[in-house]
Amino acid sequence: MAKPFASSADLGEKRQSLEVLAPGVYALTAEGDPNVGAIEGEDFLVCFEALATPVAARAWLARLREHTDKPVRYLVLSHYHAVRVLGASAFGADLIVTHERTRGLIAERGEQDWASEYARMPRLFQEPDSIPGLTWPTVTFSDRFTIDLGGGRGDLVLQYCGRGHTEGDLVAWLPQQRIMFAGDLVESQAALYTGDAFHRDWASSTLDRVASFGAETLVGGRGAVARGEAGVAAAIGQTRDFLTVMLHETRAAGSLKEAFERTHRALEPRYGKWPIFEHCLPFNVSRLWDELHGVERPRIWTAERDRQVWDELQS
Ligand SMILES: [Zn+2]
């Protein structure tokens, strides 16, 4: 029987858990659906990631409002993917912050990515008509952007760590609390999506940079919160291992189809049961094949190209 396209048949609601990681630091995880977070400043909030639609974002904000009624001054978006940014209008943020390359990606391929992700993961797009249009940052930076939280709460540091999950990912780091929000640069017990990735940079210098902060708590893009130095190391290690296996198997293959089959066989025993594994793998291997054959920047995913790659590799 043919496998249903991407996550189109994944319609079961996930249980969301709001966790208070430290005073005024919140994470909402959802059994492998995209994670979001929030950090309290003295008299304002920083929200991290926006979910796929304003309706989905409003449900998260309603839970956050059980803890704090401070206004949202900053909405920080880790990268350009639709399921993390298109709910932005619900936050009423004064400023929307991304890496400068994320602004470029939104301009270049935001529309196509929206259509692609909607078809791949329809369940995440609650009331898609509530999306007013593409989300545009109002502030961008190239290396580091620091927010003073005020009132002895320390800083929130937004840091670019190199090319990885996309060419414009940032991490959000709380040095005082040693908590990191890593976006999709790190997944904890969830499969990686690498269809827009730079695998060689990500598996080496970029993850080295992420690890160098010495986080004691890490919220990845999907999956459970990683706790303690060992838990953080395990999440980063899993992410690196997934990439390393992909690189090894795809380098050894003589065709795209063989690369997919080898990679699937090698990853499946350890990662096959994790969220979005089957969904992502055809897109992942397709991009890695390109990367290893001289295609510098990821080709744009469109709803049509998604179907072609799926039919070629996963059917
Ligand atoms: Zn992503």
C-alpha cells in the first residue's frame, strides 16, 4: 500500500504541555509538534516562535496568560518555516526579530513554503483562513542581538551559529538561567527535517557552536525539553548522529533512490518511530543529494515538487 503523503494522514491531536523552566521562562511542547516558548522581561514578554496560524497561536497565548499578563514586546522567530511564523499576527508584538537571511528566505520562497507546508502538515494549520499573509520581520541582525530583560533577569541573547537547518537559524540563550531555545537546529526525540539544510556545516561547526554555550536546559524544535547537561548533550548528539548517518549513506550511494533506501535502512532502527521520520526523509535525502552534487543553496520546495519527490522515493 502506498504511504500517505508526508503528514497528510496524521490527524490525531497532540497533547500540549506548558512547562515553567525557571521563574518567567516557559516552554510549550506537544509530543513532536513544533515547540514554542516565552520569556518574561521586567515589564514585557519575549515570545519565541509563532505556530502555523493565528488561531493556533491564540490557544498558546491563552495558556501563557494564566501565568503572566505582560505585553509582548518581541516575537523572535528562529527561522522562516511556515509552521513557526504564520501565526505571528496573534501576538500583537511591537517587534518581530529574525536573522537577516530569514528575511531573504521569506522574500525569496515564503509563498512556496507556505503552500508546501500546508499540504505536508494540514493538521497544524488550524483555521488557515486566519493567516493574514506572510510574516515579515521588523528587526534583523547578522551575528548577535541582545535583549536586556531588566529587573535583574539578565539578558536574552539571540545568536547566529552558522548554516544548519536553514541558512538563517538563530538560537535564543539565557546565560543567567543556562536555558537555550534552539529552534530546529536541535531535535530531542523527534526526527530532523533537512530539506532546506546545509548538512555538512550543521553536523560540524554549527552544532559545535550550539554545544559551546553549555546549556543545562534545552528546548528543541520538536520533542521533549532536554534537561541537565547529559540530557542536552544527548539531544545535540542525536541531532548530529542523524546528520552523520545521512551524510555517510548518501555519500556511498550511486543514485538518489539508492541514497534514500540506504539512509532509510540505516536510520530506521533508531529513529523510525519518532515523529515525522517517514514524512521528512524523502525531502531530506533529496536536499542532501543536491548538496553533495554541487547545489549550493537548497532548491525551493513547491507543492508540486513535494509530490514528485514523494512519489519517486517513498511510494
Ligand atoms: Zn524548520
